[in-house]
Amino acid sequence: MKTYLVLILVLLWTMLPPTEAKQAGPANGCGECHACSTPTEKDPCLRGCPRPRTTQKELGMGPDEIVINEIESEYEPVHFAHRLHAGMTAMDRGCQDCHHFQEVGGITACKNCHPADAADENLEQPSLKGAYHRQCLGCHQDWSHDTACEICHVKKGQEPTMSRMSQSPGSKLAGLVEPEKKVWNSTYGGGTVVTLFHRNHTEKYGVSCASCHHAEGCAVCHAKEQKTAEIRHSEEALHSICNTCHAEMSCDQCHLKQEAQAFSHSRTGWPLKSYHERLSCRRCHGSPTHFTKPASGECSTCHKPWDPKTFKHEHTGLALSETHADTDCAECHVGGNYAVAPTCNSCHDEDTAFPAALPGKKLK
């Protein structure tokens, strides 16, 4: 009888589904931790333990400035211009360029993974000092060619020898001289001269440095006390960069017989006044890759809401005199048409006319 019961139990066990029969084993397969199919005690071929899920962070989540004061007993705190660095061209991968691991939630502090007292021999997980130095020197030794401690660290009680980076990239610390234009000679039969108005692209069209120079590091253009580097691109690379915006243009529109003339808004039939000359093109025409024509030339097309009471006439390049400051706009701009010259005969006789007689002082 006992033998019969044992046979029944064995038979029932063999009939269980594979998942139920193996419930006593590990929940995951061997490959979760072992990189090979036959791990041994001497050679377990273990994989790196998986980290908790990392998350994407945005620039707006970080502070403008970070004060590093772990060694304030010996040195003055280091004021790190976080937002300034995060907006640099070389940081094109985003936060992960420096913050290579971020848990769900807020910003993970460096010291959470890099303790101050960690062994210096562990290159995979350096100490806090090593992590800071690795991040900073990775760029700064190329830029300044100097790794002296006092570049960043000021001895307690001493005045800093280097001004804080309060200005944008491209200012005092950069030494960058932006060319007005670049001219290339090509072998294209239709036209051998190609002109790029570099300054117009950055100042007028709103094209950022990273749009074209995403493959170059900071030191290529911003190396301290060095002349601006001559960046050379292959023919394929140049076309790839330009075609980002100009893919629909024909070859003959760029390849000419002689140097091209810089764009002038006057050729469109609407010369820009002083109050519009300072604006970038995208303020009125939208995306630089697909400029569109404004709906009309009326001020209200762009300036909404239009309120004459709050409008500052100085923006037009002319500051109204005290006698004209409270005059209704329609007295000079008949019918609200600001595209034509103002009239003076609403208040003055025919001997007073614009622009010989101005209602104020012209600004430079």
C-alpha cells in the first residue's frame, strides 16, 4: 500500500507544469548574474550588478550656482556656475554628461555614490574629490593648459585671483573672435565661390554654435590665450551642416561666380528702422529653418496687446518732447498708419513739417 502511494505522488509530481515544479529555484535565470553558461566557484563570470532605474533630468531642475565647501577649513568655497556650464555647446548630451546616474526623484548628489573617504585605488568609483577633479579637469586642462590648484581653490583668507564666470561663453574668458564671413573655393562647375555670412547666422538668424560645431570641443575655439582655431570640414560634412536648413535650395544658390553680398532687408522693399534692426529675424519670421512672411506690416501683428498709453516712443529712435508726450497718436499718425511719415498739420501750420521739424530728440 505504501509503495502504491509513493508511485502516485511521483506520478503527480511529474505531471506538474514546469513553472510550478521549479518554484523552489531562483526567480530569474542564471544569465541575470552570470555572463557565461557554466560558471564555477573559481570563475563565476559575474555581471555587474544592475543599478536602479536612471531617469532623465532637465536643465531647469538644477540650480544657477553650486557652492562646493567640503574642504572649507583650508580653502574658500568653490562657486561653480552650474547653469552657465549646463548651457555650453559641449554639453550637447544634456545632464548625463556630468550626472551619469540619476535615481527617480530629485537630483542625486555626487556624494551619494562618491563618498569622501573612498579608496583612491578604485577608478570605477572614485572618491568625491576624484569625481570632482575628473569632471572639471576633463575640460579645463584643454582650455587653460594649467592644472594648478589655485585656479579653482583659494587659500583661506586670500582674495580670489580669477574672477567668477558671471558672463556668458564667448566673453572675456573665451578669447573667441567670430568671423564676419567665411569664403570657400570649390570645384563645382556652376560656381566655384561659396560665401557664408557667419555673423548673420549667429546674430540675426539665431543659429547656435552647437548647430554646426557639435563635433568640436570647447578648446577648439575657446583655448585660453590662443588664436581662434581654423576648423576644417570635409566637403560632405559642410553640405550636411548646411542642408540642415538649406536642403531645398539648388546648388547654384550657394555656388556663385564671385563672393555673395550680405543680406539686406532693404532689398525686400521694407528697410528696417532702428527699432527693428536690433532684432533677430526669428522674432518676426519664426523658425530660422523656415522663415515665414508676417501677416501684415501693422504694428499690432507682432505687438499685442497694443496700448498707446504704455508705449515708449524712445523705441522708435525718437524721444518725444514734453509738449508732444501727451499728444494722442492719431494726431500725428493719421488713421493709425505708422508705415507712412507722420503729419504735423493737425496742430501746426504748413511751415512745420516732418522730418525738418521733429517732435522731440532723435536718439543715436
